[in-house]
Amino acid sequence: MKFLVAATILLSGYASASPELSLTLKDGSFGSLSEAGSPAIKFHGTSGGIEYGGSAELGTDGIPKSIWGQTTTTASGWNLKSRAELSHGLYDFDGEDSGAYVTVEGTNDDEDAFVWASGSMSADGGFKPLTAGVKKVLEGDNGKFMIAPRFSFESHEAKVVVGFEKDDTKAYATLSQDEKNVLVEHKVNDSNSASFKAGSAGFISASISNESDVGTTKLTYTGSSVDVEIENDGWKGIGKIPRDGTEPTVHFSKTVAFTAPK
């Protein structure tokens, strides 16, 4: 009920928003045409300095599943953004299906610094912090160095990501008590890029990507399978070829969006 009341308040400005209806056609077995098409309507607009939006899945009950609003301001060289998203049936809020996610972000372009924090509020009004973090970029003659410590209040885990960027190569190391991995990304040319990821236990994945008239093609090897993903003009194809000899799987989808004239 609280979600519906809040949704009604935000939807009062719907007339000034820009609604968009999208259909996603997928392969597979479905119980109805609406389920196969996954029809959804999205809207986005501004009112009184507040940016807002939301979405509803028309293939189910048509009730808005996500309503969000955000504000931006500037203080002492920092660009601050506060965002709240009310959702129903999308996430788990300590056993409740309705609640809100709240995020606060701060960016200082002059200092190359970024801070953020997030939390959730369940339907009964209980608030729980989720994550908090800081990112700082240092530029030098030999490239860019980045350090980004973060903390998860849910898992009580601290994590630090350090990165280095020079020319067309980026490298990131993620360090925590339970996770240690290194990711290297390299842009070969305007059309091709590659990445490699390894952890304390060894190889994790390697991928190559290509941009062409065919669309975006990405080939990923994980050790247990070869995954192929192709995207072009709303079409998306995903293929998985397991190394254990089991049958490969292929899935296709097509998303078509219709925007109402203003």
C-alpha cells in the first residue's frame, strides 16, 4: 500500500514525462503472448528541479515495478546527486517485496575524486546501510593511477580496487579477504579490444570484442565454456558452448521501443 501511494504521487507528473513502450521478443516456451513479448512501459521527466522516472511490466499486473526520483546540487566544488528508487517485486528488502534504495554520490572534477554511499528502506520503515566507497585518481607523466576502497555493510567486507591506465591499456587489481584478482583491458584499435582476468586460484576469463557493421560481437572463454554475444539494432543473440561435451545453447531476443510524441 505504501508503495502504491508513493507511486501515485510520483505519477501525478506523468503528463509532463516522456513515456516509452518497449517489447522484447524472446525465443523459448511461454504461457501467453504477453509473457513472450515482455511488454513494458517506461517514463522519464523533470518537475520542480527533480528528475524522475519509472517502469511497469504490462505482461504481469501493470503495477509500476520501479519509481525513482533524483536531485542534483553543487557545494564547495562537489557535484552532489541524491537518488531514491521505490520498487515492488524486484528486490528483497529483508523478506519484504517492496521498499526503497537510496544512493548519494559526490563528484569533484578538479580533484578527480568520487564518493558514494547506499542504503535500503523496507516497507515497515526500517533503514539499513549497504555500501560506501571512495575513488581517487592521480595523474602523472607515466599514466593515471586510481585507488578505490569500499565497504559492504551486508557482508562486513572491505575491498580495495587499485588501477593503472596508460594509452590504450587499463589494469585493475581487486583485493579483499576473500577475493584477489587482476583484470587487464587493452584497446587494440577503434574496432577491437581484449581483456584478461585472473585470480589467486588462476585463470578466470579472457574475451575479445569487435565493433563492425554486423554489430557488437563479444567472445568470452571462461575455462568451462566459450560464450558468444552479438548485439545489433535491438537484436541480441547469446550462445554458450560448454567444454564438457553437453549440447550448446543459443538464445535470441529483439527489443522494439515506441516513444510517444511530445
